[in-house]
Amino acid sequence: MDSIVSTMQNGKPIPVAFQGVTNATADNVKANLVATFDRGYSQRYDDIIGSIKGGAVSIVGSGPSLRWTYKDLAGDVFACNSAHDFLIEHGVVPKWTMFWDANPIIAKFATKPHKGVKYLVASRCHPDVFAALEGYDVTVWHAAGDPVVEELLNERKIHEAMIGGGCAGVTRALFVAGALGYNVMHLFGVDSCYSEGKTHVNGSVIDQQAMPMRICGKWFTIAPWMALQVGDMNLLVPQMQKNGVRFVVHGHGLIPHVATFMNCETPDIEIRFLEKIRRRIDAVRYVFSEVKNSPQLLGGS
């Protein structure tokens, strides 16, 4: 894949890099974790790891494309954050819904719980999320990445798994669903770009930045966090493919576009013959540019 570049400056594209920051402080995450452990929970994620013996799951984000792609959902439905309410409103009851962000704003996505849904709630979630889901089918899991998670688990002698994954709900869901045992993953509403002026199918609960970016040869309008999500996909998907997981990415957004470079199925995107040729030429150019810029490859010191 070629460089991610920003808007033109003096007629030239400028390469950019993004550094992520958490949407909650370390102290807030710790307070959430302590509240979860003090409150206690009866259903552990460890008890359902490996409970699914293969098969398809639809991991559903809340990108704008969900408005028309949700009719193609396949297998068990696994909603992330606000995708839950959209699906319920459109007559689809997810088998799973995952919440994992530590920010209290996530409680806004748990205001319409359904008895038919199994809720996978990270121990780092704010107490308001757990309060909204009181009396419903809630299983607690632990998100790897916050150092304090392991610290508190050890301190309290809680021997339970920590689940890795990316920085966004849908990228974290890849590992959560994978640990359950699914080996065919359909991705819906995982756009990672603006579409029709929106970042989310039901609108965003916060103000979002917007910037034009050229990614893998095509221009998109994105918010900075979306670039990080794409970077996570580029890292996580090949790892899971090596372990036999098959990916089918639906829609026309940025991640579906990037997925066409990653040996994923993209039923809504057709790669034309000339585009395939262009990509091969770009790949050759990339290899030769790497050789040219590497003294060791050229035999230099």
C-alpha cells in the first residue's frame, strides 16, 4: 500500500503520520476497573472462549454504509457500540453486542438493551454502562493494552484472559470474535471515512474533524482516528488470515478499499483489469525504490 498523504501543499502531497491517544485518562480507566472488580460479575468471558466451533459472524460497525449493507448480514451478528441500536431499530437482534471504551459516553449506546442480546462488556467500561445493562445478559472481558488491567488482575488474583486487538471497537472485535471461535468474518459498517457528510449511520455523538487523505491511490475524507483504525486493520487482518480466518468486507468506504489489497473478499467493490495492472506496476516501483534506498541491499556499507 502506498503512503497516506494529506491535502496538497504548494502543489505537492505531504506524507503524514498519526499518533493515537486514549479517550480516557489512565486514572479514569483504573477507576472504572476498580468499580467493576468491586461490584463483581457472574459471567466471565473465559467461560465462553472457544465455545463457537467455526462458522460465520458479521462484525457490525456504525459506518454510514450500514444503512444499505445490513440486509446482507451473514451468520451470527456481532454489533459494536451504536450499531446495536441501529440494528434493533431495523428488526435485527444481534447475538452479541460489544462495548469496550472506557469513556462514559459509551453509556449512550446502551440505552435500548434487548433481552435477546448477549452483551460483552469490557471491565474497563464506565459504571454507567453496567448500570444501563443491569438485569440483562452481560459477560465481562478484559481488554489488553492498559497496563493497569494486568496490574489489578494480578493484585486481586483474578486469573482471566486479556484480549488484544485494535484501537477501535470493530478492530478490537476481530480478536474478541476470533477467541470465541469464529473463522469467517463479514465486516459491515466498517467504513473509516465520511460518506454523505457523515461518520456514523445515526450521526456522531461528538464533533469530528474532517480532512481529505489519499490512501492506497484513492482520496477519502476522514477523521484522524479513522487512519489509526485502517492501520490496525493492516496489522491485524494478515495475522488472523495466517490462522485460517477468512474476511469478507462489505461497502465502498476506505476500509473496503484497503481490503482489496489484503486478500479479503470485497463483494461491493469490483477491481477492474486496468486497476489490477496499475497496482502491479506500483508494487514493482515500490520494490525497486526500497532497493535503491537501501545501501545494504545494494551491497554498500
